[in-house]
Amino acid sequence: MKSLLALSFIPLLTITSHAQTEQWGQVYFGNAFQTDPPADRRVYLGTSPCVGSYHAAQLYYGTNISNLLPLTSPPATFRNIPATDLNAGTWIGGMRTLVGIPPGTQTYLLVFFWHTDAGATFEEASRNNGPYRWVSSVFTYVPPPPGSSLEAHYMEGFRAVSSHCGLNAYLAGILVQPTNQVVHAGEDVVISVVSTNSCGHLWQFNGTNISDPNLPGSRFLVLTNVQPSQAGDYRVIVGSPPFGHPLVFKRTSEVARLTVEPPPQWGEVDFNNTRTFSTAADRLLRFPDYSPVVGTNFVVQLYYGTNAASLIPVPSPPLRCRNVQPSDPLAGTWSGARRTLVGMSPGTTATLQVRLWDSDWGSTYQEAQTNGSRFHGQSTTFTYRVPPHGSSPLDYYIEGFRAFSTHCPPIFGPPAFLSQPADQVAYIGQTVIFPNVTTNICMIHWQFNGTNLFSGRFGPLRINNVQLQHEGDYRVIVPAIGGTSAMTSQVARLTVRPAPQLTSSRYDSGAFAFQVLENTGNAVVIETAPNLNPATTWTPLFTNTAPFWFTNSTPADRQRFYRTRF
């Protein structure tokens, strides 16, 4: 019989091996570093340092000066800081890999710069005849050996460069004017213009400059988290900076009016079944035996819409049922809270429904169903008139909600045990499932060390992220329902062990090796993957009985991740 343990704990070890395979060279692609003797490596627009995240830099490289290729990584962006800042004229640097260039190889480097309004790449900006496109001088660089210092990766040969617009600003024109926009407070807005032969854009708000008149600026004005104080008239001046110079040719766009309205005031509801309702009715959640639902693993969510065929959940998290004894007056209720019906205005009539499920089987109602949970149910739909804001608290009550219970699955014979619960061994962090061992029953009670659990009332008992405190004795109680007799299963012992360790790494004859520490005699599978992306496939490499040493003998590995499986 296969074990029903689902492994969720994954010890990981990242291995970077330099000795067993060639590694491509690296370079620190940045110009904000100091050298002795010092050198000017800033980038200028005319005589002013280049600033603004709309400017980009990309490194081209190769061993043949006539055949240089761009890095495979995205281009770097310049810092969005004042031109007077000490780091003005520099881009946000970082380590880059020179694919195909081994360490110690003389390499030719070239840096391309451009304004991203004209394109995402230098080539695209060139096709679009964008402004401020320029190239550094070619310089040489020898990638240092792996493990060298950061300073050893600096582009010592790079020197300051300066660019001019390159376009005839006297031909500047506006092809598409900025347009009026209406947004709600808190939203983001982008105001844009389409211009031609323009070396720069200076945006104004109610006639006052809001960007630096000495810098090129961008044809996009991005405003985030807009507030009412930002409502007004926006326009842009196109031409060539510095815009304040009397001899600079420029054109001014039409005015675009930005209207900022208050955020929408959607309707609300008091999602609660413990209120003193105007209409007396049973509004409790119940199990199939009609006992009240208790336990914080059981959750409820409010669904709403304009009709029963188009219900969606409220955007807030589900609410938990109370963890009280079945005899408690609050049994069968949940810890309520006010909920917003996004899209439903006050005065409209909404259709509501309450859905209940066991969160051990999923964070949503649909996920619990997909995972095979037998415990889930929903109320009948009911209507709710969304009250105006500021109404009496009584107006927000879900008066139309009525009690509901989950139903028993079809029963075709007398209740019986198909088998007895089996002992299991789990490791910290795993998911443990004690399978259903009964047939022809409506509901059951799982017990842990003789105490009833709230989980597993309808079949399997699922324990997520098992810990040492879960170790103990488990058994099944079948209650007497509908004239049947109560039954009790044998005890199953759950043993919880500490997670295995990947440790004591070393190089063994040029190959990387590490030790797997675990209780003696347990079989452990080593799996590997090239990265930790969610879609990565883990490949089994080796199985052995712990404890043991594993040696990576794959000569093509440069970097690799490992984990264990049982």
C-alpha cells in the first residue's frame, strides 16, 4: 500500500562549482565607481549629467571588434535624481555575465545609450529616429577568474561620453495632443503626447513647470496615487532643452484637463450571523447530524452579485467559525465583520449567498472542492437592499440569511470499517493524510490522544505542515446517527521526525560533494534543478540509505540546486 504522505518540506542546497567546468566571465556593468587614479566616467547630455529613468544603457561585447553582441540581460536605466547629485550621470549598475567569454580572455566592450521613449532597444530607437542616441568608445576588458573581488570586475577602460539631441528641433511638432482624463482619487494616470523631431519635453501643471527645464524629460507624464490637489490643467512644451533659453525653439501643446473624483463609495454589509435580527430565524451553520459547526478550520465566504447566476466572492478573506464547544451559545456562528460589495452602489439590490468549507482542503471554496473535500455547503440565495452610507447598523444585517447544513453522501448499506488506521512516520513540514477507512457513514470524529478533532468529520484527516506536537495516537469514532450504532477504530500512531539535513559540503578530486544526514536506514532521493523558478522540473539523480555522501559527477554543471525526497 502506497504511503499517503505529501512532502512539503524541501531542504535546499545551492551548489556553484568552478573547478569542474568552465564558467563564463563576468563584468560589473556600471559607472558609479572610483578608481586610483580617478577618471571621469559619467554620461552627459551636452554639459549636464544624464539623469532620468527614461534613459537606458546597454553593454555590447565580443572578441572581434567588428562583431559585438548585446548582453542577454535587460538594459540598465539611469538614476532618477537631480542633476546636482554626486551620482548624476550614472546608471544603476550590476554584475553581468559575458556568455561565451571565458575568464582571462581579452574582450572588446562598447556601451550604447538611448532615450526609451523612442524604443525598448537601441536598434528600435534608431529605427524610430529617437533623440539622444550615442555610443561610447571601444575599450578592452579581461574577465577575472571566478571568485575575484568586485573591484576586479570594474570597466576600468570606460570613459565619460557626451551626447546632443541629434534632431533638428526647429522642425519639432506635435502629432497627437494630450487628452482630458477623469480618474478617481488613489488611481494612477498617464498623460502623454506624440511629437516629432523633439529633443525634449517639459511638462507644466496650471502653467508651472513640474519637470526640470534643463533635461530632456519624457513624452509620458506618470502620476501615481492621484489626489484631488492634482486636478487641473496639464500641458507639455516640446523642443530642445534648456527650455528657459530665449533662443530655443519650442512648441506648446493644447491643455489637457485632469479631473479627480472622490473614490467610489460602494455598498457595505454586516457579514455576521450573531446579531439580534429583526426577524427571528435559525441562522446557524450545521453539520449533517444537525449539530452546530465549530472549529476555526471551517470558514465562510460571502458571495454577491446582481443575480444568482453571476455571484462572486467579496474581495476580503473568508471568516472563521468559532472554536467553541458544540453546547456553547456561539456554536454554529462565525466571527463576523463588515464587508464591501465592490461594484454595488447604495440603493441597489444585491443577491447574496454564504458558502462554507474546510480550509484544511483549500483556501477557497473552489479549491476545497477540487482537492476532494467532502465537507462544503452553501446557503440558499437571498436578497439584500444596500443601504445608504451612514444608515443605522440594523440596516446592514443579512436578514435574509437562513441556517443550512452540509448533506450526507449517498449511503447504500450498513456502516463498517473497510480497514483500520495505519501507523505513519512523517517529517516536520510534510502534509500527513490519514485516509478514510469507513464506508456507508454520514460523518465521523477523528480523535487525537482521546480528544475529538474539528477536522476530518467527513473522511480523511489532513494535517498540513506537521510539527512535533502532532505526534501521538489517532483513531476514528463513528457516531450513532439514524439508528446506527457507534463504532471505534484501532489506534494509529503518528511519529514525527526532524527534517533531514544537507550539510558538510566539500570538493572531492575536483567534484562537488555534500553529506545527507538522516536517521540510519531511511531511503533518501536526491533531486536537482537548474533554478528555483516555479515551473522548474526537479530530476531524480540518486537514491541511497542515509546517512551518505553524494558527489556531483556531471561535468557540465556550473550552478545547480539540490533537494531531498523520501
